[in-house]
Amino acid sequence: MKKKAISASLVIVGLLLTACGGGAAETTKSSEKAVVEQKISISSPAPISTLDTTQAMDKNTFTMIQHLFEGLCRFDDDSNPIPGLAEKVDVSEDGLTYTFTLRDDIKWSNGEPITAKDFEFSWKRLVDPATIGPNAYLLDNVKNSKAIRTGEKPVEEMGIEATDNQFIVTLDQAQPSFLAVVSIGWLAPQNEAYVTEQGEAYASDSEHLIYSGPYTLADWNASSDTWTLKKNPEYYAADEVKLEEVAVSTVKEENTGINLYQSDELDLTRISGQYVQQYSNDPGYVTHSDVANNYLDFNKKAGTTLANVHLRKAIAQAIDKEALTTSVLDDGSKPLNGLIPANLYSNPNTSEDFRAYSGDHLVYNVDQAQAEWKKAQKELGDTVKLTLLASDDDQGKKVAEYIQSQLQDNLKGLEIVISAQPKNNVTQSRKDKNYELSLSGWIAGSSDLDSYFNLYEGSSAYNYGEYKNADYDKLVNAAKTVDANTPDKQFEDYKKAEDILLNQEAAQVPIYQSASNYLINPSLKGISYHLYGDYFNLRTAYLEE
């Protein structure tokens, strides 16, 4: 693929793509041979939501965070956790104490040393009620952490200790997935002196941040549609980072991204739906299955229409998921009939994947859906009108329109009005509980089953739909505490919890397990595709000469 620079005057859908310093892969000729500049341009389907690592939520943002902020561990190409800023990890025989010994040569992008105190500060900041982040629950298994985030104990009692070059973590229960959790940017370090000095300006733009990862950031603020990743010379493994610059632009319309790719102005862009079939034979086509649950969520607050369990069950069984994935999406996505997607976690005793173990729930069944709808109509009236919140990108609109058609055709008297909003707005509306129905997704942050079951615990920060069930909470708590070291019992707990959540109460409608599809410059090599944390990673990517 021959590459060329972008004209300085080129403007596409309101985005100044040259703001990040050039076009796709460029070449510089010398008298001896052509030398490929290690600069690329890629697209993102949504802007960055925040770069305060304790506050980030969405995977598009975490894809950028994983390039900018490295923690104690990181993922290798096979999604296994390996030492990152920590040189080594020692785990006690009972699995309760993790001792991370830091590398000698780790520095912030401003040249200051990264210390164990930086991890102590960021982890406490994540769970402290005064600064709590949405992912604070991930540390619930750290001694006293859950009691801290719920206000029952002071943050000083958190089970972590920072010495000169070691960071020591004490868990309540052994947790096989703990290093995977540690490998995501939500547990990256933060420098207390720097964060305090910046005050409210911290993480407001690229100039009010320091970075611990392979790249730094330029030309970004909270309203930016474009930004640039630049190689971090202070990164301990800078010699492994080949790309000098990565220009990123927000491209919501996939057709626009494809046109930019075909005109050699993007080296990587995401595609879905009809474009997957259209370009599946392109030399740059790449596909990977996501460990993700794309689902329909209900605002179940008492007194609202969707507090009616018969209505929820009717909706849940009125959607033909097979037709959606094969005829509408047609991009490698698969129907999903459970909270937990396939390939997240297998029982170490039996090697059985949890999805296979727990079976299918809320399968498509129009007769049962209509029977539940009749029960709901007796309580709610013959007609019901609901608003469906969805993202305004190609895939979001396509799925929303399909859901609308299915529900209105199969449940006569039910009217669905679509409210399409930018992805970040959808996230905020859900956080504000300002929705009735919403299309959402949860992509695995680690191999921990609880990262999905936690969504519906009564105390969860992500329980936007206000689901409450004491039996569910009891089972989930047992699975991650007293039964955590007994996989057979843990699987049984979670299976019973999934049955309550879906079959008995239809608190969520799992719809499909997505796939990620891209058009990528064939000369761009060395990209990693992790199961958790990011969509792709460019740490060791390079342009072939």
C-alpha cells in the first residue's frame, strides 16, 4: 500500500485530520534507500471521555489509557499478565499477599522517579469515598477496601503498603484473576504531588498530565476530536517502542473511515456490519472476537413502567438474536443468552467454560414473550411507550432500529422511540439514571467473573437500573469470598445468580457477543489484540520498511 501525506487543507466531516502532524505512513528518501517514518494515523469511534485513570469507564478510552499509563503489570500478546513497572511479583503460598518489586529505572514522562507511593496514592484515590471512581469495586477483595469505599472504615486501613521499592497488597481471599485486574490502567500509578499541584486542572488536557506508559499525549482536551500519541523517551522499555507518533481522529461514520483508509490517510479504522462482508477480502482486513456482552438494560426503579417483571420478560424473549447477528450485523458477532460471554473464564478443575456450564437464558420465544406481554398489559394497560437510549454511531443506530422493529412487531401495543446520542452522552445518561431502555455493552476488563455479576449487586456503582435482590447479592458475595478458592462451588453460586438475574427477573437482556473488525495498513506490523483492557495495542507496532 503506497502511502502519502495529507494535504494541510483537507477537512473531513468537520475533523481537521492534519492537526496531529501528518497523514498515514510516510516515507523519507535518502541517497541509499527509502526510510519509513514511524508515524501513523488511526481512527477512534468516540472521543476520549477522561484521562484520570481512576475515573475512566469505556473501552475506547481505555484503549488510549493502556498506551499512556502502565501499571505494575501489563498484558503480553496472548493476554497473559506479565511484569510491567514491577520487575517481579511474589505471591504468598496462601495466595493472599502480593509483593510487587518495582524496576530501578522507571520514570514519569517529566523525568521524576515512579515510586511505590505513587501506586498507594492512586489505589487509595480510587476507593476513597471523597474521590471514588466507578471501578473501585475491583479492589473489594483487598483487605478493608470494600469497607472503605462504603464509608465504614478510613482509607488509611486499606490493605496496601508502599516501601522504598516494593508495593505489597493483602487480599481477603485468594483471587486467580488478580494480576489481570492489576494489568489495566485503572490501577496505574498517580503522582500525589503532581495531582495536588494541578488541582482541578489535573487530567483536563494533555498538558496537565504526566505519563508512565510507552506513549505520551499531545493536542488533547476534553472536547477534542483529534489527538496525538508520541513515543515516551522516559519509558523503561523505550527501545521496544518503534512508532514515533500516532495521530488519532474521531470518525463516527464507518464509511468515512473506509474512504480515508482507501485514500491512504488512515492506517487503521474500525468497520462493522455490511462493511465486514464488503471488505473481508481486503489485504488489510483483521477480525477478533470480543469477550463482551452487548445487552439491553432496564431502568427498574420502583414505580416506573419497567419495574414490571412481565414487561421485562416479554421484551427479553421477543428479540431474534440469531437474525440480528447473521442478517443485520453480519460481522462475526454471535447471539448471547447469558450474562457472561464465552471465553471469559473456565473452571480450572474441569476446563469447562462458564458460558457452557451455565447454559442459555432468555432465549428467543415469541409465544412466551406474548404470554408475558398479556400479563403486563393487565397491569399497565393495552399500550406502553418506551424510549430506547442508544449510541449514534452506525452500529448503535442499526441495532436500535432492529430492536425497535422486533419489539413493535412481536408485542402489539408496545411503542419504542429511539434516542440516539454520542457514546459519551449515553454513558452519562446511564450514570444519571436518565433512561428507560438502553443499549449498552460490557467488555471484560479481566478474566474475573465478578466483573460482570457486580453490575447488578445492590451496592454497585454500575447498578444504574437499580436492581435489588438479596438472594442474588448473597450468591455473588459467596462466589467471590468463601467459595473463591473452590471453583466448583464458585461456578454453582454464579450459575444460580445468573438464573435469578435473567430467568426469574429479566434484569438484563443479553443480545450478542461482538467481534472487532478493522482495516489496517498491511505494512503496519506488531499490533497486539488483548482480550481485556483495550481493543488493540501499539506498544510494539511498527511500519515495515
